Amino acid sequence: MSRKEYFDSYAHKWDQICHTDTEDKLKKLIRSLRLKKGSQVLDLGCGTGVLFPHILKSIGDKGRLFGSDFSPKMLMEAKRKNQNKNIILICAPAEKLPFIPESFDYVIAFASFPHFENKAKALKEISRVLKKGGKLFIAHLLGRKELKEHHRLSGSLVCRDFLPSENILNKMLYSKGFKKIVIMDNPSLYIAYGEK
Ligand SMILES: C[S@@+](CC[C@H](N)C(=O)[O-])C[C@H]1O[C@@H](n2cnc3c(N)ncnc32)[C@H](O)[C@@H]1O
């Protein structure tokens, strides 16, 4: 089974498995990012779109939200749940994004970055599609160690998916042109930030 097939197979039950009690945490997380009204945002590896209502609230009517994912079934769920003219869904791998350079003010990779097979390539693409001064947030509702354990215990295809160490991610981000890098890692929240 490929990774795409793996995520496709979870799409219809994703929210029941992963998001029965996350609503308040997601709301708080997105608020803490202080997205500006009218921004262009890419939710990278958006899955079923659990962040969409929160992002839309932050960016307002003049903002535009793109949700991208390589799993068509995740995107179908996202479409079923979220009908809003300011949301555009795109089926594409993070390693080859179908956007022109400097398209976005923000890229948010929530609970998705560890699963990208080629992280360096994905970061290069993220950097390419961010505007100058644009911001990347890699975020999780678990710390790096806790997430690694969570994936390991799943015993599934993603059991070896993990976040790079702080040192390695720092170097990766720096080499792709990110500055003002901050990595915050505690047991119930992980945010890696970089600005292009
Ligand atoms: C753990 S799920 C998280 C989904 C959503 N962000 C959430 O928190 O509910 C990871 C998502 O990343 C997507 N994904 C994994 N690898 C990808 C890749 N290389 N390119 C694009 N999407 C990918 C999967 O299809 C899946 O929807």
C-alpha cells in the first residue's frame, strides 16, 4: 500500500479517529498564529480540512484559503464538510506544488510534515510558493518525542514518520532560505516557524 492509499483509506473515519476533542485546541492554535486579515493561506496536507473554519475566521472575507493534499479522498471529505467560496482545494504532493512562486502569505503544515517523504524537497517548494516575508508554521498538538511514540505505537505504514531534530530542521529551513527560525517543542504543542 502506498502512503497516498493509506491516507485515502482513513479519510472517511479521520475526524472520528483524530478530531473528536481537538476543536478548542485547533481554535487556540490558529488564533496564536495571528494570521492577518485578507491573507492568502496554504493549508498543506490539509486532510479533511479541520483547520479551515479557524483559518477562515482569522483571514476574513477578503482572505483566500487553499487546502492541498495528495489524498483525493481526504479532499473529498474536506469538500463535503466545507462549502465556502474562499476555499480552493488542490490535489498535489507537497514535493511538487502547482502554484506560481510567491503566492502565499502563510503556509501551515499541520500534522502533515512528518509524513512528507522528501522533506527537503517539500521545504524548497514551500519556500518557492511563499511571498518574501511569508511565514511557515509546522505545527502539532503533540511534542516531537510524543509524536514519534504516537506514530510508532500505531504499528502502521506511518510508524517511522517523525519530525527531524531541532538541529536538523534548523539547518534544513536555513538552507531553503528561511530566517527568524523558532522551534518550540513541549509535550502538547510543537511549532516550527520560519520566515522567507
Ligand atoms: C496526519 S494527516 C493530517 C491531516 C490534517 N492536517 C489534520 O490534522 O487532520 C496527514 C495528511 O498529510 C497528507 N500527506 C501526507 N504526505 C503528503 C505529501 N507528500 N503531499 C501531500 N499531502 C501529504 C495526507 O494525505 C494526510 O491528509
